[in-house]
Amino acid sequence: MWPRLTTITRTVCALVFSGLVSACAQIPPDDIIDRERQQFALLEGERKQARGQRVWCVPYARNLSGINIRGNAKDWWGQALNTYERGDEPAVGAVMSFRATSGMSLGHVAVVADVVTDREIVVNHANWNRNKVSLQMGVMDVSRDNDWSLVRVESWPGQYGRPYPVNGFIYPKDGE
């Protein structure tokens, strides 16, 4: 009988298979998450879970994006100043920096996986659902000025939670 595979293991296997199938592609487009980084980030999350450790958003986002910032998610926006470009436009591979709130005192970071419309993106992140990596979760811009300063995150398919304040997006350097 086959052992039951975790969601992360199934996702990694699917990514590896899709990487092998598409290996003949010469130049990866700029609008997709780097598959090698995604595989590494998922495997690191799985290793932590196997050791009984917590899967946090910060190491997952750092591994996936290549943005080398340490510390709590709430501090990433400030630490990115003068090191990484920051802005209010989502881009694939950028890190969305959530502000700390009373219910999310350490802040949160998520990596943009797809830009669907000017008011909707898809993110990959960890620990939004406790100790889990969540892939392909929708995020809607609900800010009054269309500036991504307030968002609602899809906690379960088709179910968006309460509004959360966002600092903006941190963009990885070329080649990271």
C-alpha cells in the first residue's frame, strides 16, 4: 500500500514533474515564480514540519523570493528601504508586506504568484493557515484609492476574510 503523501510533498512532486516536462523551454518568462525557488521553499517547509517545527511566513517568503531580509514580517518594509525597491504595484515574485495589527502583531509577508487584474492577485505564503504553506490564494485590493493599502485574503477557496492593511510590495533584485 502507498503511504499517504502530505500536501507539500504532492505539490513538490507536481512542480518537479512540470519542471521536467517544460525543461526544453529556453528562457523562463518574468511572470512566473521560479520553480527551483518554489521547490526549495516547499521542501524547507516540509522539513520543518517533519522535525516538529513551525512553518513561518518569513523564511518561506525569503526562500521563495530571494529577498534576503531577516526578522519579523512587520519589519520587512522598513528593512527593505535603501536595499530593495518598494512600491504599491503588485508584480510576480514581489513580497507583499502586511502591517502589524492587533490580531497579527508580527505582521505577515506573502509572495505574489500571479497578477490577475489591477485589483486581484494570487499569492503563495506560509502560516496564514496555522503552520501550513498555502499556494495560489487570492488577494483582493479593497482600498478606496486602488493602491493596495488594504486587502482581503482568500482563507479558503472562494472565502475572503476581513480587510488587512498592507505597506506595499518589495521587489527582488534582478538575478535574485
